[in-house]
Amino acid sequence: MPLKIVSKPILAKLFVVLSLSIVFLTFLYKFNYLFAGEALSGWDTPGHVVLAKEFANIFENGKGIGWSDVWFGGFPVFYFYPPFYYFIVYLIHFIFSISIESAFSVSVFFTILLLGFAIYHMGNHFIWKRFPLATRLLLGALSILFYFNYAGEGLQGTSIVGIIEGTVISSFTHALFLFGIISLDRYRKQRYKKNLILFVSISSLVFYSHLLSSIFYSLLLLIYLVIYRNFWIQHIRELLLSSCFIFFLISPVLFHFFKYSEYTSSVFYGYSYPPILSILSRDVYDHAMRASQAGENITLAFLIELFRSGRWLYLFTLVLLTFHMRSLQNFVRSRFLTTVLLVFFWMSLDYSFGYIIPNIKIHNYRAFDCFFLTFSILMPMVIVYSIRIQKKYLPLFPILVFLLFSQYYLFIKFDPIKYQEYKSPLWKEARTQDELVLYDRLLHRLKELPKGTIIQPEIIKTKSIFGGPHFWIPLFYEAGIRNNLGLTVESSYYSTLVFNWQSFGFGHTFRWGTDIDWRDHLVALKKEPDSGYFLDFLLRSGVQYMMGFSPEFADYILLHRNRLVTVAEEGPFQIIKIQPKQKVKTIKPIGLIHAESLNQNQEFVYQKFLKTSNFLQMYLNHLGYQTKVLRISRSNLEDLDQILPSLSSVILITDQNGLGEVSWIKGLDQKGIPTFLFAESSLTNAIPLTEENLRIFLNQIPVIQNPNESIQPTQSYFSPKQAENGILLLDDSAREYLIPFSKENQKQLVVTSLPELPGKIYLGMMLVSFFLFLSGFILTKIEYFSFSNAKK
């Protein structure tokens, strides 16, 4: 009898350690550039690094939300895009004493590993835990590599391709909510309250990480509770208590988002790549399209390239899934994941939900990532079902090993950096020496501009200039220049105003996180030729400089050469200064109030005011007047006597012409304030009559002889902000306008600030969620690979 040197449990543990080591070393080899300490290439990535720096500043002041001058001429930060991921970046930065750029790169590697563990853990918990350890590892590795080998559209935010383009935070959050579902289901099976603690803390951190993913997570939980409704109906008390704790912990996130979401733009539902083509790989289809243009059959070229590229397994799995969908749905262990698969595949195709509830701001095409994540987890079971049908002829273990090696080879071979058309994963290495010199010269030129300058960048959807359109953000940040635009993740409604006014001669630029509900009406008010409407809007916004590089930008400068002066030129880039229009009449600001604020105690809401006031600015422009239009809200009525001396006149908008409006106007007339009453619909439906009536009205208003005295520093209007020396009003460019308490305050510097308490509460609740997670993690002693349960 041969000597038994090593027992099976020890062999199992050695097998696990060896497998984990190979996987970790492979990932380390594949993503070693993340430890280079350099800034990364990517679409949204530069903006996220700047956000991480902004969070570090805010966190060190003991707050979780705050204000930033980085974009939109000054805008609240982390109110609408939670900062927990940046907290992780800060911890890495603090613990290892490395730069924020380096810490962000390390966090990307951590996210890739975490997501891989989550995929394995989810599949192991729901589907393949009953298999022997070696088989479970094969199934898990297949799922992980199948997901990470994705080569579809980067816009959908999926896998490594999406992470490279800047969707690392949603990938991190997806890993969290997979662990959240597992913790909740562990409680269902084990009844240990420590699992509920972990579920509550993870759920809270999901909301503190990524709001869009938290919406998907909520839908996942709903599906889970419906499928396991019999258990949770019996344990409704525990479920309600857990929900209450979660809502308590995330209350700062929900409060700030829903309270102030009117200051953000809703989602533009643009084109997204077809999901099936994304699964089968975009490069395969692109190759087939090029072949068809050369006269080949596109279908045959597609199939040949699919097999040649090694991506045949994706087509094979899709076909098998079609035949095994019923088995997956009937199998108790896979029913939940199969339902999730179908729901999120539908969501990735259908935009209806986002249109019905636009304020939630869902990029529906991002639902594809949740679908593909689930598809990758189910993929090994689809293979197992197919093999078992022909188990006499198809051995399970050897086939799984073969598939694993084919996916492993594809993982090593596939270069997502080149696939996304970047020369290098590191930003500097992807640039030529001439480009780096040009970048430094641009930085030097920008630093020469006056302090506090707001500059309007020309944003074009291209990677040809410095790797993507978001190169402006770190460039302006390093130069200390205020960016007039920003990043979609926290898109101010101001970007919608910019987009609408760009319709006048600047329409070649890319739309960035905007609504487009009234552009046509604005353009309909245009008088030929273009008199520089967009330039006038920028000046009203406090923007004095523009910067761009395209041929269209050069043509725009030529068209408006009488108002645009080039102050610097480097390569294709030009920095230009906007000159005010000559021969215009400047008057003090006009107050704009809606009759509903007087009669029905309803607020003149932010977005409605901006739409109306910008239409009114078109009329003022045509009539040769330059001024601000300020909102008089219902809350401002009690301070009206202090506000009126700073106004040239008041315009009351109404749809009824009731006695109350007429009486209110007469009261202002008696105080010597010119007033004008008109129906809101007349702005677009009775253009000639409205213009003539405004002309007569404006002739009553005195013109300012020295208009430069009325210029104020500009910041975005945000209702929680407070001013020490006056009343803050909203103007027609979404900026704040200070009405001083007295004439002595009129020439003082405008100082506005956010209250500190909400930021401290926000940070406190986020940290409580984090430490609760650490406590729950220790209590449950989660083992991602359970040796004790390994089958022998």
C-alpha cells in the first residue's frame, strides 16, 4: 500500500493557494502600470482624479460635501455624486504616503480584484457551492475571465474597458452590492444577525459610492425580495428594521440629492451600442464592416473574425443560454440571477423608465453592465447544463479546463488600452514629446491670466487632443483657472444653458450632461445675422476668456473678430478674450417674479426661471440693452424693500391678468419702480408685440453711465449658500447676484459660503457606515474561499 504523504484537505488548500497565486500574479502582470505612480489615460479618469483631490481638501476640513471652483464657475461638490470611493483613495494616499494620482491608480487595481472576488463569491453562494472545490474554482475563474475579457462599447461602463474610460466607481459599487445581496441571503439561510449588520452597512456604502448604481441595487433587492417573499413575509420585522437603519444612515445622501437636484441637468439619452454586438465584441463587428467595404460578405467576415479572435465562446454561450433559460429559471439556486439577467437586459434596451422619472437621472445604457455581470456569473452553469445533457460523451472537468485556458489566453492577449485607442495606459507615455511641451506651454499661458478667471473650453468628443475631452479639467486645475464647464458626473444645470446658447454659431461642440427642452424656442427668437448671442451669454456668466483648438473654433473667431481678441496662441490652441458689445445701453438689473408666487404661494422654480429669463434676454439683446435678470422668489418677498433700490424695474409674469397682479403692480408704481406685466406664453407666441411693448417699457428706465461699477465676482447660485453682507438672488445665467444690505456694502468683496454642519453630518454618517461595515466584516469572518466546506 503506497504511503499517503499528504492528506486531501492539505492538497485542497495547496490547490487553492496555487490557484489564487496564479490569478493574482496574472492580474499584477496585466495591470502593473497602475503602480507606476503616474496619471492614467482615460475618458472620465482625469476628472475623477481632480475630484479625489477636491475630496482630500474637504475631508481634511472635517466635511464630506462642500464647494469647489474646479468647474461650472464654482459649484457644490459631492452633493450629487457621493464621495465614498474618493475616501478610499484618500486612505491609500494617507496610509502609504503617496500622491493622490498614485493612490487613485492603486484604487483601480483594488477595484479590479474586489470585483473579481465579488463575481466568484456571488456565483459560489447562489449556484456552484455544491461542487467540489476544484470545480468551483474552475467555474469561478471562468466567470471572472469571461467578464474581464469583455470588448464592447466603453460608454456602457462594463468591465476593464469601462474602468479604463473612467467608470471605476460604478465597478467598485457593483462589487459592493453583490456582497450586499450575499449578506442578506446569508441571513435568510443562517439567521445570524451579524449578517444583517453587514447587509445594512454595505447597502449604506453603496449609496455613499454611486447613486446610479444604488438605483440598480434597489431594483436588485426588490427582485430578490419578490423571489424569496415567503421567507421575508415571515421575517418582515427584521426586514423593516434593517431598512430603517439603512434609510437613517443614507439620509444625508437622499436629502441633498432630492432637495437640490433641480440645480443639476437631467440625462441626455444618446445612442448606445447594441448589447448583443457588445457581448460579441465591437472590434469583431468593426473588422467585419471594413471587410464588407472591401467587397466581402459581412456575415461570413463577422463569423470568421469571431473565431479567429478567440471570442467564439461569447456566441456559443448566448446560443446555449437561449435553450437553457427555462432550466435556469426553474432551478431554485439560479432563479434570482436569471430574473436579474432578463430585467437588466430589458433596461439596457429601453429608455422608458428614465423618461417617466427624469429627475432620477438614469443612464439606461449603463444597466448593460449589471446584465453582463449577471450573464458572466451564469455562464459556467450554462456550460455545465449543456455538458450534462451529453455527459456520456462530454467529460465536465476537462472541458472546463479547456475553456479556462482559452479564456486565460484571451485575457493575456487582449489589450484594452489599445482597444480603446490609447497609446499607453499612462497619460504621459501616451503623449509625444511635442505634445508634452505644448501642454506645459499651455499651462504657463493659463497661469498668466488674472486670478479667478473663468474660461470656457471648447469640448469636442475626440481622443486626438491629449487623449480625450476631459484633459481640460486637470489642465485648468493645475493652472488655478476656473473651468466654466465640467464633468457629467455632477453636471450643473448651467451646462444646459451653455448648450442652448451654443446653438448660435458654436454647435459643433459636444453636449455634456444636458437637458435640451427649449433650444428650438431660443433659436426661433434669433435675428439674422448672429450678433454674438453666445458671447453675450458668456459675459453675463462672468466668463471673459475662451480656449479651443479646432478649425471650427478658428472660424468662429474669424466670424466675431470685432469682439474676440487672441491673447495667447500655442500650436492649434488659442486663448481669446471676449470684448463687450459696443453701443449698448446698460441698465440696473431687472427683477422677475411670477404671479403664482404672489397668489398661490408657489415658488418660481429654478429651471422655469432660467428658461423664461433667457428668452427675455434675447429680447433685451435685440433692443440693444445689457443687464441682469434676477429672480424674486416667494422667500424674497419679505425683503422686497431692501431689494428694490438695486433694481431698475420689475417684470411680473402671469397667465391670468387677475386683479391681484394689477394691484401689486400699482403698489410698485407708487414707489417709483417701473413695472411691466405680460403673459408667459407671449414670449414665444407673440414675438413682435412683446418686443414692441418691451421697447416702450425700457425707454422709461435710466441708463447706467459707468457700467463697470456693477460687475460682481461670479459663482453658481445655490440656495444653501449664505452671504454676510447682502441677499443672494438667482440671475439669468444661473449665477448668484448680491443685493447689498447698504450702500457701504456695495463695493465690498462678495463673500458667500455653505453652512458647515450639513457637511459634517454627511461625513459622520458615511464614516459610521464604514466602521459598521468593518465591524460586520470582522463579526462574520467572511472567507471568500471556504476551505472548511471543501468537498473531499
